[in-house]
Amino acid sequence: MSDLDREMLEVFLTDAEEQLTIFENELLNMEANPDDEETIKTIFRSMHTLKGSAGFVNLSEVESFTHKLENLLSELRDKHLKNNPEIIEILFQSKDILNSMINAISSNGEPPDRFKINEVEKMIKDIIKTSSTDIELEEDESQLEQQSMAESYFRVELKFRTDVFETGTDPILLIEDLSKQCIVISTAMNIKNVPLFPKINPFENQLSWKIIVQSPNGRKTIDDVFMFAAMDNDIVVEKIEKDELEVVEESKIGELLIREGYLEESEIEEIMDRHMKIGEELVKEGKVTKKIVDTMAEKQEEIRKIQRTNTLRIDTDKLDRIIESIGEVVVVKSRIRQIMERKGWMDLEEEATLTELDRYINNLQKDVMDTRMVPIKDTLLPFRRLVRDIAKKQEKDIDLEILGESTELDKTITEKIKDPLKHMLRNSIDHGIESPQERIGLGKKPKGNIILEASHQNGEVIITISDDGKGIDREAVTKKAIERGLIEKDKVLTQEEANKMIFRPGFSTAEQVTDISGRGVGMDVVKDNINSIQGEIEIQSEPGKGSTFTIHIPLTLAIIEGILISVGSNKMIIPIQSVVKFLPLEANKIHRVNHEQTIEFQNAYIPVIDLCRQLGFKDGTKAMLIIVQSGNSNIALIIDEVIGKYQIVIKSLEENFKKVKYCAGATVLGDGSVALILDAKSLIRSYRQ
Amino acid sequence: MNKTVLIVDDSATVRVAVKMALKKDYEVIDAKNGKDALDVIERFYTGGNRLNLIITDINMPIMGGLEFIKEVKNNRNARFVPILVLTTESQDNMKMEGKKAGATGWLVKPFKPDQLLEVAKKVIR
């Protein structure tokens, strides 16, 4: 028995003795005045108290016996039974039994006679039977409950009493609780009843809510939240089907007002009934005849039919083909321009026509690209559930905040970032956020915070995942990197090196088998996934304060802008987001450091690579330097010439030819020749390793 | 500042059980019956403190739970403090009675410390 249990037991024994004394004294009173209501109430209360107390110290024998006595006494109290000497005798015997039960615990006295207990219990039962006709109805509810346990959607309507605050109930607290237990799909607050500001009574509630939630355990989760409030407030929980959630694209103002909870359906109907249809009104005014209106009504119906088929789902493959064709048109157009330029001159009309063509092609391209753009919302929102589940399993308390969910990007990209983001969130929960106890010890709020934010910046989509967890532990990373043989034994990593280390292949291993992911995925895999969609990932981390992962991804993968350069006798495209600067190549600016060529750029020495040699091309003029970047790294490439800016359609080399080192693909230029697209990332990566 | 819970029950066992269950997260003060509790509330607020939750038994000598709740609802200071009534399996109607009197919710005796903490967190602002 623990100290705590012992302490509780001692309190109980004193308590019990007190109640038994009251019991005995009142029994003596009862003998004199068998029908005195106060006496019966006091006796009932003493048994009730004793029963309650026994429950806390796990004395089930005392609890069950007092429960039966309590039943008998409540029959007396409620006058279902007339008191008589037989009952009083039973009560005296019961008191003796309780005394011996208590004594057996406090002073190891004789345990009560089991036979005697049974006998008294039976007498009590027999007496109650003569009075009571109560039949206990219960059970059979379990099956219903089971059904409602599955994950499902509900509409929760909350209409609280105006004096709800007086009952100590705070609607906001309940709604917060609901949003913790369930995933909130939408919330609408009705402020119709709120008076003008000077007339607001802060002690009264005038708000009501309609909330649509996805509940992990069916109705029960929601019922639990409103367990107390449901008894005296108007709270309706209604199951809805998933397709009811899909917002109707075109809603009439009235429908919206109803859905958002400002108006009741009947209120709209009432107003609508008062109004005649426009046609009827026009006929009445004598503006047109009824016949014309009827004809028009038919016409309207036809138009509606057509409109109904106006939205259709398109296979993204078809869109891709359209985009590809537009790309080809772009190429052909540049070829026309080249042909005309070769001719030596272009008259104004030709020039104007080409410019016009340019404009239409641009518009067309933009429109088609737009059709592929979807808000990132659908990708991000399901993570709330994921985070909640993982956090729960690990007994961590985590708030996931999602910002910028309306940011749009190419649908194929949303599909490709889903997995990397999922793994990153998992990693943040697994390795970032500490347990609530640890956090309290560190002086942090017990609840961890993860912010997932998407935004547009310079034609890119930026997604950040920030947590307020422990950050990257430099020492632990150093130790692990040495263990894995990734760095020399006596090397000490700087914080920045440690941050980068977590992306190194081989740093994390399949060791991290967790209950949730089955197998934790290393950040190297995440990085590869992001790189494969032309994206970049960076990390900032402050030990003890948390980490922020930033992902840069292009808006689309279908068409890119690039700089056309010539290297040796070949042409290459460098994607525009990789290009930092062009410089003429001046030999005296190139320095040798550790047998490597470097150049000073933005106060740092960056490597200089001869692209011809790197790719195995014939040497060219080598007149230019182009500085390219990937993530935080810059590198200078020696090239021959910069030709100009181009929009290109990427063609996969793997599908059409074979994979070429340091190339992300190829494209067909205006003159029909092929240019390779430089993959700056892989080049820089290979160089840095 | 620590949040404070007042437990009103004639059973010392229950009072101690509540203290034990909540002491990690809350300050717990206690009273033996409704009348004592009203005195405690009066003194507590006069001292510049405020209550965050009241837990009260129904069946108590001198002043029972329902009368006590009604008094609290008329108390200038404690009017909006959430109140939980302690009921038992056998007095299901007490949940309703308690709510009618102005309680926020209920808790069925005997309860596990975790259950109490969970319910307390539900109603404490």
C-alpha cells in the first residue's frame, strides 16, 4: 500500500467512525419516533456519505453493503415503505455489520461473518421487493454506441441559453474543446441576435453556432464535449454524409445566409413567398405578354441545362498534353522569328503580328497553367489529423497551425510534396517536440507548437515547417555522424554543419522504427523527393528553441524559364531560378585554394568549375562565368557565351534517350536543335561532397 | 497565479481525494457543508482572491448542495464560477437537479483522480 493510500485510508476510518456514530444515535431516535422525516434523512445521508467515501478507498464490501442500505433508506425517505420494528431491527444489525467491517480494517479485528451479511442483505432485498416496482432498464445501448464509434462527419448546432454564463458554462471553452477532439471543417457564428454595442449585456449570450466537424470516434466524441451543456441548452448533433460537405459552387445569397447561420430557412421562404417572380410582375405591369414570358422560361430552362454541363472534370494527362502543345507552339513561333531574322529584315506588320501572336500564346499558356493550379489546402489540412494521432500515440501535446492554405500551386506538385511534408512533420514530432514533462522542465509551455505555412514568393512556393522543440542537437549529431563514419573521429561540427548533416544519406537509418510510420524516413530521402521536383530544402535551427525547415518549390514543372548558353559546341539551358549572375571571365580573379580554382563572390570564395571539362565537351572560347545557386550554395561555371532568355518545355531525357549526368532533361530550341537542361543542384551537390 | 478549486463535502475522505487528485494543477480549498462553503467564499473573495471551480456534494448536513448552488448563483462574486456536483450511480436525477439549480456539470462518485482532473479541465477557464 502506498503512503498516499494509507493516508487516504486513515482519513476514511475517522470519517467512517463519525458516520457510524451518527447512524447509531439516529437509530435510537428512530426507535422512539419511527416516522420522523429528519431522522430518516440524517440516517440516509450518513450511509450515503459512507458509501461515497468507501468507493474512494476501494472498500468494495463496505460500498456494496451501504449501497443496499441506502436503497432501503431511500424507500423509507420517499415513503414507499412504512417504517416498522422489523426494519429498525435490520438497521441495527446492519450497523453492527458495518462496525465489524470497519474494525477489521482499522485494528485487524475479527472479519465480519459472511453468513450474517448475506442474511441481512437478503432481508433488505425482500423488504424492498414488497415496495418497489422499479425495473431496471439498461443495456442494448452498447450496440448503438458501437455503430456511432466510426469516424464520421457531423453538423453541430449550438444554441445556448442567454443566461448560459450563469451556469458556469463558457461556450468558447466548449468550442475549443470540440476543435481539439475533432477536425473542424467549417464554423459559422450567428450574430443576428447581438444588439448594438451600447446595448450589449456582457452577462448574456446572444450567439449561436453551426459547426461541421469530422469526428474520430463518431457521435460519442461530440456528445462527451457537450455532456454537461446538452442538458439545458439546445445542442443538436446531426450526422451528415461526406458529400454534403462539398460546398456548392454557386449558391444563392439566401442559401449562403442559411448555411452560415444568419437566417432560418423559413425566414427566407417567407420573404420569397411575398415576392412574385419577375416574369409574373412584368406581365402584371403589361410590359410583355404571358406567352412571351412562358417561351422565355422554356429558353431559360434550356440554357440551364447547358450550363449544368459547363463544368467538367479533366484528366490531368489531357491538360499536360495541351501544355506540351503550347510549348511546341512557343518553339515554332521562335523558329518563325529566327527564319525571318535570317531573312535579314522584318517589316512593321510582320513584327506586330509576331508580337500579337506572342501575347496570345502567353495568355493561353497562363490560362492552361491556371487550370492546373489548386489551393494547397487539400494537401495540408489532413495533416492536422496526422499530427493529432502521432502526438497522441507519443503522449505529446501538440498544436498544428496551418497558414496560407489558399496558396495555389500545380496539382502534380501538390501530390509530390505530400509525402515529404508528412515525413517532415513526423520527424518534427518524433525528434523535435519534447514530451510535456520535459517541456515544463525547460520552462516551455507543455503544449508544443508546429506551424505549417505556405506562401508565394518570387514565382516560387515556399513551405515552412517550424516547431518550438529542441532544435538540432549539435553534439548528438556530431556523435552520430562519427558513429556512422560520415566524418573524422575528432571533428567537431559547427551548428550549421550539424544542421546540414541531417540531410546526408546514411545519417539516419532504419533504426527509427516507430509505431506510427513503421519506419522513420531519413531527411535525405525527403531532400531527394523535394529535389526531384526542382525544389530545395533548407533548415534553420536554434538549439533548445526549435527548428524551421523551408522548402522552395517551383509553381509548375511543365514550362520553365531558362538562360540559353553555349558551352563548347553545345547549347544548354540553365533554369532561371538557378542563375545568380554573369561575369566576364578574368583569369586574374581566379585563385587557387587547396588545388581548386575559386573566385571571390559576395565575400566568400566559391568553387569555379569548367563546365566543358565536367561534361566532357570540346573546349570552347571560355569567355564567361555564370554563377549558379542551389539552396545556400553558389558555384561559378566557365562557359562560352550567354545567348538569351527562353521559355522551354522540359522533355525527359530518361524517357527519350537515357539519363545524362548533371542534366535535368532536354528541350528543343527554335531552330530544331536540342539543348540540355543543366541540373545545377546535382552539379553542386556532387562538387561539395 | 494558481487557479483555485473549492471542494464542499461532508466526507473528509472525498475532500482528501479531491485534494490529492487536483493538487498538482490547482490550489484546493475545502468546506464541510454548504454554509461553511459560503463563509469560505466570502472570506476568500474579501482577501482579493478568486475561485475557478466549485465541486460540491448534494447530500450534506446543515446546508445541502442544491441550496448552496442557489446561494452561489446569488453571490455577487462567485456567480459565474463553474460548479460540478458530485452524484452517485444511484441518484441519476441529481444531475438534472444540479443543473436546474445552476451547476455546470457533474461527476459520479467514486471517481478516479484522472477522471476528476479531466472534468475539471473541461470547465475551468
